[in-house]
Amino acid sequence: MNPLIPLFVVIPLAGAFLIMIIGRFIEEFNKYFTSLVLLFLTCISFYFLFTTGEKIFVYKVGGWEPINSVPIGIYMVMDGFTVIVVCIINLIGFLSAFYSISYIKRYTAGNYFYALFCLMIGGMNGVVLSGDLFNIFVFLEISVISSYALVAFGVESNELEASFKYQILGGLASFLILFGIGFIYWKTKTLNIADIKEAFSSGYNKTTYLFIQILLLSGFGLKAAIIPFHAWLPDAHSSAPSPISAMLSGIFIKAVGIYVIIRLFFNMFVISESMAILITTLGTVSMVIGVFLAIGQWDIKRLLAYHSISQMGYVVMSVGIGMILLSRGAKSEIASLAIAGGIFHLINHAAFKGLLFLNAGAIEYTTGTRNLKEMGGLAKSMPVTSATSFIASMSISGVPPFNGFFSKLIIIIAAIMAKFYLLALLAVIVSIITLASFLKFQRYAFYNKSDNNKNQNIREVPFPMVFSMVVLSIICVLLSLLVLPEIRHAILTPAIDILTDPVKYSTSILVQ
Amino acid sequence: MDLTISIIVGFMILGALYAIHARDLLSSVIACGLVGYSLVICFLLLKAPDLAIVQIVVDTITLIIMVAVVLDSSREESYFKLDSQGYISAITAVFLGLMLLYFYSVSIQSLDVLGKSSLRMAKHYIEGATQKTGSANLVTGVVFDFRGYDTMGEAVVLVTAVLGVLTILRIKGKK
Amino acid sequence: MKGMTIIVKKTTQLIAGMIFMYGIYVIVHGHLTPGGGFAGGVVIAGSFILVTLSNGGDFMKLLKEESGTTIVESLATILVIVIAVSGFLFGTKIFFNNFLPKGIVGHLVSAGVLPLYNIFVGTEVAASIFIIFLSLIIFKEESKG
């Protein structure tokens, strides 16, 4: 048992409470301590990224060994897919925390901000690392409740309203998830994901099984904001402080939404064609409708929030195509390609959407407005923000040298090889509309000449914000290296293997 | 006993419905109390004293806090008249709720009565957990030892909620 | 907020201590009888709330108590985590391990670390519930003045 695995949860939680105690007596303690904690976590997550490979680490909390191969304690599981998500959580978390050092100066109660930030990171790490269904729910609540508070951190009336809407829909989602978990416990009398797979393999009633799947899909779909469950996302993501928007859009909807959906539907349930078609349809609908909702927006952060829905649609659609192919039995290579495209796009989206929200925060920090019509000519006064946001815009629109191009290309190729020509066509069209939308963003924000003299004495943002944006833009360019065979084989292939193999996950956990 | 529990659950549903419809917030809060205390009796009848104790103290404290808040602020609920979109939303919500209820009733038919069949995981808790954890109270043994990690998470959820309340209730957000 | 009549104040003085002691009893005997950290913590918070409600809080004094309660709460939670982590350092070196000797089943000092968990979770729950109550009063008065 690797003793480093529980540190991902323990360190952020302990850090949050240390901030609440020591931060009262020492000024400035909170900001540097948070960055240090997250830097340390990023280092150990990258250590795991390079050492995990095909292995599956299982940590039995409390040292309770299984009896007759039925687990009685809680398991933490680290495998090829987990490690990728853990890496992006801690990396984007570190950069957002570093960015906050100067951004959050304008707000009161910095201690609360950083404590809730650490709790959110700890909750997400707990969700991703957990191998136990109820444990997933507990840590999901930690991260979700802290995000409710962080969305309303500015305590303006519109922010409180967005947070209230988010709380109601989030509460509904938690109810559906808990209901589904209760049903699973009723049916199988166990909570461990691998053991549930074993228990279901001995036979199940079809109606009950379908009901559980629908409950969990709608619960986690609400957290992931797949259309038609998207109503809370544009308000919540646009009214939060910008580093929190980057966290919510960049990693939160992936860690507690998409990751859990993929994990449960590939490794816990038996893949069925009807569910796979449903998931693909939901993904396609979010991809298309999200971009059409985005194109008319003039508020930068709302525009970016709607694009999050659309880009998550790509991920869900591509993973859904993989599920359809797997459920038909044949062509596992094309299925692997589709799932690879989905996971690759998930990683890329974390990088460029995090960067875009940080850019939006920088613009708001200097000009004080989020309306595109009131900006203009910022390219001269804010060169770094302009350059990094250009890289991010080109990445999200899928322009060749950047990372978004390769992941979208893989998704489209997989759709064509699987003979879903309509989906491939839609993916191309949505990509073009995304490009148009981001050209509008670039032109109005950075290149248009502005009439008023208000924008004359604008200067570049302080160092911590510049540092985070530059690092993320470098990551955006470097991530396209993931398409090279050697690197892809080292990082993406273990994740795909664990998802496509129907029994590898459960057997290798229960044997250990 | 099934009949008793059914009657109590019926009371709970009536209390919840009244809590939504009452114009006076104080009577709405007290109707919520009815739901909570009925749940305590259900837990006692189902032989779960630990849950009953937690439920009764939490319900009492919540009731006290809610009554204090309602008495200090306004007792009248602000009332909005439903427009056409509101009616559509209400009808959709009722429809979805009925659909959930229907699928629930269909899908529980194949399941066994909870607690009366062989348990896969909890069997090993019941057999010899006292020796393994050293705790005479089996519930504490399960909550703090076998699933202690979950309990730590729940304690943290409570702290997170408190920090969230303190954050949202600030008067001034920006300097 | 104002206090209540002298009858209520006197009765509260007599009762609050007993409620507090009962909360401590529930927490300490959590591993022997039904109850435990969560239930006992809420009972303790109830005794504090009773005193605050009957005597009425002077607003400035309450503000000080709010910060003290936050510290107690954070400290208690961090101690829970410290005990969990100390499983790493002692015994079989496993996170959340019950590393202390189990003792005789049924005695007050038994069951390894479980009574310690109960005590710290109880402290944390009491502080949390009391802080929610205080913050609802304090911030209301602050917005008036």
C-alpha cells in the first residue's frame, strides 16, 4: 500500500483548518501557504503520473482486509485514469491559487476564501481517488458545498441569486445520487465499486438496473451540466470570482461529473447499448445547443460558460461512441480511439478553459467590466493577456498547431471510422461556430479601437496573474505533444485500457 | 408495526404539505418539526436508537434556531402570483415527480425486504465486530472504525457548511 | 437581541449546566451506549444556545465569541485529522488505523482511539451548531447598526 495516496485528501483538509487558525494571527499566511500546499500536491501527482502506468494501487483505509474477498473497509484506488484527473485538479488548482494572490486582494475575508478553496480541492481529490460509492457522495458534498459558498463570495445580489439557483439544483442532484446509491445498496448489499460489479454479474432485474442507471446519470449529469441539466451553470460560473470560475469550469464539472459518469458506466455497470445511445445523444445535444447559446452572449464570462457546456458535449459524445462500439462487441480499436479522443479533450479543456477564465479575470481586474462592447484596444496595453488569450482561443476553436485541434481531430476520425457520419459533421460545424465566436471575443476585447478615453491608462496585471497565465499557455502548446505515440502510450493508453477492459478493474482490486 | 409506521409516514407527508402551504412562517416551521419528530418515532420502531437520539437533538436545535430567526425577522411569507411560465414549470415538476414515483414502485417489486436477507458486507460487521474494534456499541464501531474515513468526511462537511454560512453572511464583499 | 424575564433566566442557570453535563456523558459513553460525538455535540450546543437566548447577547461580546468558536471548531477538526494521520506513524502504519490497545470490552477506557474520535467530533459539532446560531444573530444586528 502506497502511503502517499491518502496525502491527496489529508493535506488540503488539514491546510484549510490551519489557515482558519493561524491565518487569524499572521497576515499574508493564507495565500502563500495555499500555493505551497498545492505545489506540493502537484509534485506528488506528477510523480504518480510517471510511475503508475498499467498498475492499480489500492489503499485499504484502516487496514481492513477483505473477508471471503468481500471488502469491508473503504478502498482508495489509483489507476491510469484517476492519475490523469488528479494531475489536472492539482495543477489547475495550484495556478488558480497563485493567481488569486493578487486577484483576491480586493475582497474581504481572505481566510475564508483560501480555506474553502483548500476544502474544494480536498473534496475533488477524495471523489476521484475513492473506490467506494458512499465515500464518493461524502467528498462530493464537501466540494459542492464549498463551491456554493465560493460562487457567492462577492455577496452582491446577483451572485447570491446565482448561488441560490445552484444550491437548489445541486441539492436535487445530491438527492438523486443518494437515492441511486441507496438502491444499489438495497440490491447488492455492498458499496465498493468493484464488489458491486461482482454482485451485479450474478444476475439482476432489468427494470431496477435501468432505474438505478437513470438516477445516477441524471444526478451526476446535473453536476456536470449536460443539457438538459445545464440551467445553473452560466449564472454560477459567470458570477464567481475568476480563479473560482477557472476551477469550476476547468476541473470541477469534470472531477465530480464527467469522471464519475465514465467510471461508473464503464467499470461498475455492464455496458448496454441503450444507455450508450442515450449518453451519446445527451453529449451531442449539449455540444450543439451549447455553442448556439454561446454565440449571442456579450458578457465574456457567460460566453465562456456556455462554451464549457459545448466542449463537455464533445467529451461525452466521444466517450458515448466508444460505449456504443464496446456494447456491440466488435471493433475495440475504434472504441479505444474514441475514448482516447474524449479523455484527451478533457485534459485539453482543463488547460484552455482555465486559461480563458483567468484572462477574463485579468480583463475584469483592469477595466472593471465584463461587457465586450465596452472594451477594445487592450492588445497594446495588456500584451501578455492578449497573447495568452489568443493561444487559448485558437486551442478551443481547434486551429492546427494547438492542442484542441488534435483532440477534436481524433474525435472526428473516430466518429467517421465508427460510421457516425452525422456526428462527425456536427462536430466540425460546432468547431467552426466556436472559432467564429472566439474571433468575436478577440476582436472586441483586444483589437477594436475604443472610443472612450477610459482605457488609456490601463497597465498589465501584477506578476502572479501573469505567471499563471503564461504557464497555462505553455501547457496548452505542450499538451499537443500527447499525440506522439510514445507519450500517448505512456499516459493515455493505461487509462483507456482500464476503461475498455470489462473485468480488469474489478478483478485486480478484489484480488489485492 | 407496518401499519403504525404507515400512519406516522402519512402524518409526515401531511406536515410537509402544510409547511409548504402555510402563509405564516412560524406555523410552517412547527409543521417541519412534526416531520422531524415523527421520523424519531419511526427510527425507534425500527430499532435504531442511535439514529433516533441524533434525530431528536438535531431536530430540537434546528427548531429552536428557526423559531428564533422567524421571531426576529418577518413572519409573513412574501407571496408571488404564478404566471403562465410558472404554471408550466409546476406541471412539469409534478409530472416528473409522478414519473419518479411510478418507476420507483415498478422497480422495487423485484427487490427483497431490506434487512431480511443475507447481507454481503454488513454480515462481517455483525459477526465479531466487537472483538475487532473493542467497542461495545456496534454503531460506533462501524462509524468510527470500519468507515471512519467517511465519518471524517461528514465532520468536514459540517465545517464546510459553517464556513460557507460565515462567508455568505458577510455585509461587505469588496474593500 | 434582548434577554427574557428573570424567571426564565434563573431556570436557565439551573438547567443549562445539567444539559451540558448530559452532553458530555453522551459523548464519553459513545462507544458503550447509543449516542456519540454527533448527538452529544448537538446537546452541548443546545445548552449554550439556551443561555444565549435567555440572557440576550450584548452584540460586541458575541462578536468576540464568534471568533473564539471558529478557532475551537477548526482546532477540533484538525485534531480528528491528526488522530487519523497518526495511524501512519504508530502501529501498522496505516491511515485511520485503530492503533491504541483495545482494552476490555465494556470498560470506559477501551476501544482504542474511538473515544478520542468521539470527543473531538463532539467538540467540533458543538462549536459548529453554536456558530451557525451566533452568526444568524450577529450579522442581523450588524446590518441594523
